[in-house]
Amino acid sequence: MGALIRKEVQVFLGSLIGHLVIGVFLLITGLFLWVFPGNILDLGYADLGPLFQVAPWVFLFLVPAVTMRSFSEERRTGTMELLLTKPVSELRLVLSKYLAAVLLVVLALLPTLLYWYSIGRLAVPAWSLDNGAIRGSYIGLFFLASTFTAVGLFASALTENQIVAFLVAVFLCFILYVGFDMLADFSSIGALEGTLKGMGIEQHYASMSRGVIDLRDVLYFLGVDAIFIMATRTVLQSRTW
């Protein structure tokens, strides 16, 4: 499986889309953090909050852009059948593409540590930040992106059209991120409000952003990841039925 992961990482980094994802993510988050109205310099206090508010919305589009070609391109070019005939299980194939895409997301996140360092140095006194909340937000953002990746792979396995895969992934990620919260806001829901919000990503991400890493939040993300990874595997297996 290690060879498959290396191959996928090389494909990502060797293509324009990989560099675009990292560059666009850093550009957009940097603009919101330092340039656009309401930035850190305007607020007058050291806080990385704007980064963690805008990053999920950026990932909502960028992660599907990364994953849309994972299986769609294999199906379009006819190499999917070749992959499925190799002595590698469907689950390992899915996990290889999943881990490679998650690694690309991590590579996009790493340069933002410079934002943390810069704000820490600008704070008065220096490093008077809520570092626990920042660490929790990074962990939450990682889990959020990993879930978007699992959803994106599932969408890519459904069709050989990359644009369709992208749109399906964006829609599913949107539903998972804020759809359940929007549904819970209807007054007629009543007692189901808490349950519906607990089914969405936003509540668990917000909990981690407070610096509290609750096992229930971690299990939620891992559970959703597992559901979509297994669903992707089932889609691949169905091609041989």
C-alpha cells in the first residue's frame, strides 16, 4: 500500500491541481487574515479565529477539487479495470488514495503555522494567545478536511465525469457541514434539534476549536470517514458483480 500512496502523492504534486490547491488555500486564508476588512490588524488583537472560520469553507471546494479525479479519471481512461485486477484489495486502493489526499491537505496546512508564529510575535505581551484553542482548531480542521476527503472519494467513485464528481462532493460536504444545523433551526423540529446538530460537522468542529478534544468528537469524524470509505469500496466492488 505504501507504493500506491507514494504514487498518488507524486501524481498530486506533479500535477497543476496539487500546487493550485495549496496556493489557493494559502492565498484566500492569507487575504482574510491580513488584508480584507475585519482582518487581524483591524481588530487590534492577536487571534487566529478568522483563519479557522474561513478555512472550512475553502476546504469545502478545494478538497473536492483534489479528489474529483481520483476514481473518475481512472474510469474515464479505462485504467480502473487494470487496478482492480492487481493483487490489491478495493479497500487498500481506497485507503491509498484517501491517505494521499489527506497528506496533500496537511501540506496545505503546514505553511499556515507561519501565521501562528507571526501573530504570536505581534501579540503584546508576546505569545499571549489562547494556544490551546489554536491547537484544538488545527486538529478540528484536520479532521474536517479528512472527512471532506472521504466524501470526495465516494463522489469520484460514482461517476467518470470529474465535474459531476466535484459538484456531488461539494453538495454532500455542504450538507454535512451546515445542512443539519440549518435543518435543526426550523422551529417545528423541536426535540430533534440537538440530535440533528450532532449529526453535522459544524458542532464537533466548533467544540474542538474551543481547545477541548472530546473523544466523542474524534469518534464522530472517524465514524463518518469510515462510512464513506466503506461506501466507496462498495461502489468499486459493484463493478465486478
